[in-house]
Amino acid sequence: MLIHVINPNASREMTEQIAIAAREGAGPNARIEVSGGQTSPVSIEGYADEALAVPAMLNAIHAADQRGAAAHVIACFDDPGLSAAREVAGAPVVGTCQAAVQFAMTVAVRFSVVTTLPRSVPIIEDLVSAYGAGRHCRGVHAVNLPVLAFETDEGTARAKLLHAVRAAQKADNVDAVVLGCAGMTSLTRWLSAECGIPVIDGVTAAVRMAEALAASGYRTSKTGGYATPIQKAGGFERLAS
């Protein structure tokens, strides 16, 4: 089955890292296709970046859907444009935040999220609440590093992330930690070993969830809120052309 993974930002290095994580985490029956947002911001850090990244992302998802993708993964922890993507795709679309949160609630009673910048904290808090995990999530913490620091200064990023995960584990008394950025994927296993608790990577969780939905034969419902966009001048057919 073809699983399409989209990195909504324009960082080639992050797209390559996401591709490695997606392929390592996928099952034997999955064929992973990874694309990046070439005309999008180089990183997504806030609502404006999300909005700027969504049009190109919708085009990529629509095109992959037309090529026969069995499911799609949005590899950005803010889950940008997730509902819009579900409108334009017939195959299931999985967001990394939603998948990671659902995995965390399955393997732990309480969890926290560690992300990049403080500006991302309220975005993630709102997402966690919307996904029904507000009572289970005991905190969202920022290491105060930009997304691209995980590419350009890996030593500092590793040290600060390890400190933040340990601090959240102690302060929040949690049983698991979710990494709130797709750029952190390569550090998941190391952090789990260092901290002795499940440290959950949203890319792997989302790929596995996408596989399960596709293998079960589920498609996105087109009778309600995720109905195909109405064709109109200036609408989605303009973006997809």
C-alpha cells in the first residue's frame, strides 16, 4: 500500500529526516512516498506559517490521492490544514499530533509534550484539548530552540531536549512524553532509553495509524463535514490545476 507523507515546510533536510523515520517505522506492506512543501516557509512556527504552508500541502495531498495513495500523513506537529486535507482527499489523512496523542493515551495514563518554541505551546495545548486528551496531558513544555536548530546544532538540541524530557517527567509526574516537532524524530529511541519511559514520535505513530486505516479499508466520509470541496471560481480546483 502507498502511504504518502507530506512535510508541509520547505526544509529539504527535515523532509529527508522524516522520510527516514517514516520508512523505519512502517510495516513491510507499506510503500512510503515523501514530499515537501517547496513553496512553503522553511519551518512552521506559528499560525501564519501554517496558513502559508497549507495551499501547497493540499495540492500535494490531492495529487498523491489521484495517484492512488492509500493514506496520507501530515508530518508537522501543529497538524496544519488537517480538516481541509480530509476534504480534498478520499484516502484517510492522519495528523502527527493527533496520532501521537492517541498513542500516548494508550500506553500511559498521563503524558506531557515537549516542543520547540514557547509560541507553539498554546497551539499544541488547544490541539490536545480538541483531541480529547486535555485531562491526560499534564503539560506542554518548550526547549526554546527553533525548529531548524535540530538540523544546524544537533549537540545543543540533544542536550536541551534531554533536559526538558527529564524535567517534564519529574515535574508533571508523567508516564510518557510526546515529542512535539517532526524535527525531533531521530532522537526518540535515545530519549526513551535515557529516561526509561515511552517517548513518542508523531511521525512513526501517524504512519502506523495510516497503515491501519488503509489496511482496514476505511476511507474519509464524504457525506458531512469532510465532503469534497464545492467547485467554484477561485476555489480548490484553482489550487489543484
